[in-house]
Amino acid sequence: MSENLFGLTVAADKGLDDLQCQRLLSENRRYQEVMLQYRCALKALESRLEILNEEFSLQHDRNPIESMKSRLKSPSSIMNKMHKRGLPLDFPTMQANIMDVAGVRVICSFEEDVFFLAKCLKDQSDIEIVTEKDYISNPKPNGYRSLHLTIRLPVFFAEKEIHVPVEIQLRTIAMDFWASLEHTIRYKKNLPINTKIETELKECADSSREWDSKMEHLLHILT
């Protein structure tokens, strides 16, 4: 019998915020066990990326990774996503269908670094590529660029091995600059987005793409 996700379905219907959900979940052992898997998967992936970064730095005298940021989806965000998709609110369904409970955003120096890191991860024999969406070669209509990978990687515990999904977003500094400010304008400020603003956002995205190309060209000249 499938269990009720987090034991919070009724509470969530009453509009509990994330802090209240976290308080209720603090004694939910099943939730803690499941989220431990995702936290450990993030640590394992970050470790692999750090190794690739250090190896590249030794060989090329520069780091391909500028920064990394990981996150776990909040309880309310997970439940809202499952509710919108019409999924039953239980842990097995969440683990089988919600691929971005754990996520890592990797900011790279240059566009070629994005594809280098993606290839290195895809070449690792124990990593399964679930999905790949290349919004760099094929940007979204609004100009958004990033490379998204959903992978499964093994996490080793005392008595078991679990393959856990993690979403990875790889992008350059310029791509992240545009995406962060576009998100602020579009969602955080609740501003009306008209055709003129859409056009200007797209122009900014095109400019950021030119920056990436020019900076990568200069890198090749110098090296």
C-alpha cells in the first residue's frame, strides 16, 4: 500500500508554508530517509565535478568551473508539482517521476567547458543519462540558454546501493547572468511582460551569446 507523501496532504490543503511543513516533517523518519538519498547524491556528484575541475586545472592551468550551487526541492514545491501532474502523493511515485528533487547548477567559464564537463559525466560508466536538453545549441524562443542533464548515479550506503536522479544545469557566466535577471524581472517582481519587454529580453540574450563567443575566441588566441 502506498503511503501518503510526507503525511502532509491534508495540512498542505490548508495552505501550510515551507517552514510549517519542515516542522511537521522533522519527526517523519521515512521522509528523512528518502531525502538523505538525494542529499548524498548531491555530495557524490559535487565530488565528481570537483575532481574533473582539478584535473582540468592541472592540465590546462585554468578552472572550467566558476561555481556550483546545489539544492533540494522544498516539500511544498514537490507536492505542487505532483498535484499539477495528477500524480498520487506517495514516496515511490515521487522517486519514479520527479527527476529534479535534487539539482546542481554549474557555472562555467566558457561555452566549451559546458560541453566538456557534460561529456565527461556521460562517459562515466556508472552514470545513466535519463534526459539531455541542449538549450545552448537550440535556445528557447525567449533566448534562454543552458545545458540540462538528468542523470542517475549510484549512492553507496552500508547495506545497499541506490541509483538516485539528479538534475544538472550547466551554463556560462553570461548565460547565468541573463537567466537570473530574466527570472527576477518575470517572476519576482510580478511585472506585466509585454511584447516590447520580451523583445528586449531576447536582444539581451543574443548579446550574452555574442559575449560568450568573443571571450572564447580571445581564449583561443591567448592559448
